[in-house]
Amino acid sequence: MATRELKTAARIILVGAPGVGKGTQAERLMKRYPQLSAVSSGDLLRQSVRNKTPLGLEAEAFIRAGNLVPDDMILKLILYELKSKRWVSSAFSVTDAAPAQPSKSPSASFILDGFPRTAAQASRLDSLIPINLVVSLITPVHIILSRIASRWVHAPSGRVYNTDFNAPQHPGKDDLTGEPLTKRADDDEDTWKSRLKKFDETSQPLLEHYQNKGVLWTVKGDSSDEISPKLFQELETRFA
């Protein structure tokens, strides 16, 4: 894949139903635009807990008690990561009245994953740093359900195959080990219909929030290969 250079900082969130291919699109974007980095709230949280940082110890106490980690704590983790990369001023705090003035350098471009998931979280993120592109990825439900029906995994490694577009070299066998592939326990149609319905209910206020901010862009397609060229064109129009 040919690479392209961004001319200004892109701060991106991808929103899409489970199974729509957010991970695939994020990987392709970072390959095409090497200045883009991934900022995953989940990875930051796990790393902080593993390294026993002050924030990590606080977060671990919530986790051990069976509670969700508070939004403010996730925001602090994100802010710490942005500061460490010098994408925002080291003097900025989550308690400041105005959002940070982020770097406009193309090297300060990122895709934020895992946060926000609700409109309330999006409002809190707005107070931290302005996101300048939110992509709503839409694939028909029947296509997503078909993908899940065709999905097989190698449980020990986590490698994922799909008999429609990423089939193993030998049916039912992992390419590297030759061990048998299995279905995930929750890869049944009823479970997925329930997950997709819940996503629709919770995502609508989030998308409306970013629509009102003027940063929402929607792309539709039956496959990742159909969506990617449209997504590339939009980034080049906005940031390249």
C-alpha cells in the first residue's frame, strides 16, 4: 500500500457496530498515513495497572471491587499519553476550564480507541482535547451476521480466520500450528443481534453529539475493501 503524508494533525475516532471492522480500518489508516498513531484507552489502562503507576493503583482498586473505572481516570490516562508524546502542553490539566491547545503537527495525529462510548463521555473529552473527525462506519446487519457465522479462531494465539475472505490454508486448521480452529462461545446469531441492538441504542446520542459539533462523517459499505478507499479520500480531503 502506497503511503501518504498528512499536512495537519488528525484527531480521529472510529464509531461502528461490533463486527463492522473498526480494527481493520484503523490498521489500514496507520499503514497509509504513517504519522497516525493508535491511542487505546484500554491498552493505557492495562499498562498503567501492570506498571503499578499511581493512576494504575487507583484504577486497580476500582477493578478489584468490581466497579467501572471512572471517566475522569480514563481522561487522565489519555492526557498523560498525549503529554508524554508532547502533543499537548505538559502544563495542561483535566481540571482546566478550557480544552488543551493541541499540536497542529501532522506527527501529533492519532486514532483514539475505546473512549468515548457515550455522549456524556464525549462531552468530557471535548473539555480535554478537540477531536476533529469522527467516522461512523456502517455495514448492513445481515452482512455482519454473515461474517460472524463464517468466523473461526485459533484460541491459544487469538488468530482469527473467516471462510469467506481470510480462509485458513487448510480447512479447520491454524496456518502456523496446524491445530484445530474453534468457534467463539458468544458467536451465535441471537447474541450478536442483541449486541447490535444495544450498540444502536447507545451510539445514537454519541453520533448526534459529534454531528452537532460538525465533525461527524458517515461511510457505508458491505466490506472493509469497499469502505477503505472512501475513508482514505476523506482523510486526504481534510488533512492532506
